[in-house]
Amino acid sequence: MDKESDQPLKIIILGAGKGGTALIDLLARERDCVEVVGVADTNPRAPGLCLARKLNIPTASSAAELIGKNGADLIVDVTGDATIAAQIAEGKSPETETMSGTTARLLWMLVREEQELRAQLTQADKLATLGTFAAQIAHDLKNPLYCIREFAQFIEEEHDSDRIKEYSQEILKADQYLTSIVDGLTAYTRSTCSEPESIRLPELLDQAVKMSRFATTSNAVEVVCDYQPVPPIRADASEMLQIFVNIITNAVQAMNGQGRLMLGVKVEEEKVVISIRDTGPGISAALLPKIFTPFFTTKERGVGTGLGLSIVQTLVKKYGGEIEVESEEGKGAAFTIRFPLPG
Amino acid sequence: MAWLVSERSVEGRVLVIDDEEQIRKVVGTVLRKGGFDVVEAEDGAKAIELLNSGDNPMMIDVIICDIRMPHINGTEAIKYFRAQYPSVPIIVLTAYPDFQLATSMLKEGVTDYLVKPVDREKMLMAVKNAMEKRSLFAT
């Protein structure tokens, strides 16, 4: 498996159940050093096969179809099927190594552990972000609560039925507003273990803007949207929301709550392209290469964990996407995310 | 009808500045029920426009102003009012129980700092007190 060149290691995964899926998920994020060249499972609905298709990884319905594939450096067998080992031994190219049985189980355990830690970290970042929103959330909850209390008192004192009706409608309006805040918070804090769903990016971007409003006490951010028609993408809505909330919150905080936020979605060169730009102070050339590094932050203690953009990058890669940032000091920052066009 | 009586401008005129329509309606109703005449503006810019629109600014006896608003926020608007109309008392009405902000606002010359949700009596008392201060200045 020792390669002289800088070529990524080519890996075949046999078995696309839980273990195989977790392995594909992990390796897909390390595309610079690892390339999954094929995934096989006899069950056409195996979750790993679905994930592989989404990531444009070739799939097969039997191990035999992949075992003899030329150029693979390693076959990882997580089928748990003893007969597969014999098939591999018989059919594989001499230069291809194998990992199966106990070693594959050990690998699966480590991958599962990594997966759990990553999920915990992602959730922790979400809750930490939410913590910084607390003052503003309290503010936004207090206003409708105040209105409900006062309108209820007005009703108690009122005899005119038209006015009573008018005040009741105001209470319902305040209730709707409260519900929308709570629904937004619930969607954002939901654990990311849900099934992928069909996501309309403009709606999710708008939802992220609403959440990110909590990041500032100012109310002077002008939001300019250029949403061109794009097909819905399949992803975990909570994870997608976390990507956008993180970037937009950074933008709003960088602008100190005053400036212009420009959001765009379009299809370009077979990719769904999402752009998020701000008119903040920008990022210096010295800091730019570090922004996706875990625990790197320019925010004050207690404001940022330094995990946000690192998690954003991980989540973008998980969906086969890429993220890049362009910025110059004094000229704002522009983040561009590209996801493969859904097939 | 009690409503018609209370809507009459008997106590003075209050300018209520808040970007949320419901808050303006609540505060406006409380004040009208308390006997005040009420003028509303949805943000600092609109309030400044209103005050400079040819109406005699002295017609406004008290300003009640929110802090978090688009265009020109409360702190900027308050600075402007203090400079342009120093004799008009200003009451801050905000949902931020922020001691530092309250201190800095009081230093700016704000008469009172009320935190939502505020009791009706407390709000009316704050407006009446502000109004009395204005009379003291005037005499």
C-alpha cells in the first residue's frame, strides 16, 4: 500500500451497510489522499450504495464485479461474509492488499468512534453558536410576549366587539411570530441523524438569515438575494442549515450588524453554486489560509469556538462539494460553495 | 364611550418609535388609554423626517424610542434628538436589560430606560415624569 507517488490510495469497499457507509463517509472527506474506486453490496438499497451514487463513486451489485478491478491498492471487506474472503484471495490482482475479518472490524469500530465524536462536535458547535444568540433570542421572544400580555389586558377592559376581535387577531399574530422563532430554533438544533431530504436552497438560505439575525443587536443588515432556478438537492436539512448559519453569522458579525449581505444560487458548469458575500472588513491574506483550521478564531473569547468553518468544510465535503473563500482586507469576504448537480 | 374620551389629547403628545408594528400598537394604545395623543414612526429615519417635516417639533412632548431598528438605529436617533431638540425628553423602551447600555443612554441625557415587557402604570408614570421635567425646563 506504500505509494511512491502523490496519487491518492485507491480503495474498494465491499459491503455497504452501516460499516461500509461510515467508511465511505469518512474517506470521501479525505479525497486528497484517498479515492474510493468502487463499492459493492448485494442489497441494491444498501445505504452505502446510495451514498456512493451521490458521491459519484462506481457501485456494483456483487463483490466479484469489483475484486478483479485493476489499479486498486486496497480492498476493505466489511461484509461479514466468510465466503467473500475466498473470492478476494482468488480474484484480486497481486498488488492489491486486503483488509477483512478482525482488522476490518477493528477499522469499523474506529470509524464509528470517529463518526460519533464528529457528530458530538458538530452538535456542540451548534449549541455554542446558539449560546451566543441567547440575548437576541430573549429579545425577540420578549416583544411578542409583551404584545400578547397587553392585548389580553385590552380585551379584558374592552366592550366593543370589533376591538375585541382586532386585539384577538393581534394575539394570534404574536403567537405565529413566536412559533416561527421556536420552529427555526428547533430546526437548527435538531441532531444531525435524520434521513436526507429534498432541500430547496433559497428557502434554507432565508431560514439561515433569520437565525443569523440573532447574532447581532443591530437590525441594519441589508440582504440582497439573487436566486436563480436550481434543482433541489438531497441532504440533511439540519446540516445544510448549519453550513449557511455559520457562514452568514460570521458575515453579520464581521459587518458588526451593518452592511450588505449578498446571497446567490445558480447552476454553473454542472454544479449547484451558492455564494455568500458581505461588505465587512474582509480577511487579511495572512489569515485567509487558516480560516478552515479547527479552533482558529479571530473572535473574542466566548463568542466563537473556532470550529464553525472547519465543520462547514467537513459538511460540504460530505456532500461531495467544495468551498472556497475570496477576500481582501477592507473589501468584504465571498464564500462560494459548489455541490454536484443532483443526478 | 370611555375610548373616545381617552383618545383625546389631554395630557400631551408622545412620539413612539419602534420598527415593530405590534409594539407601536401596544404602546400607542396604552398611551391613548392614559390620555395621551400618539404619533408613530417605524424607525429613526422616519422619526427624524417626521420631526423635520414642517410640523412644529415642539408639538412633541415626549419621545419613546426603541434601540434595535433598521436604517437609523435608536442610539443614533437619540443622539440626533438630543442635539436638535434638547428640551424634548426621551424614554428608551427596549427588550435589552443591558446595564451598560442603560448607563450610556442615561449619560446621553435620556430621561428613562424601560425594559419590555413594561407594566402599563410604569410606562404611564415614566411619560408623566418626563412631561413634568419638560414643564420644568419650559418655565
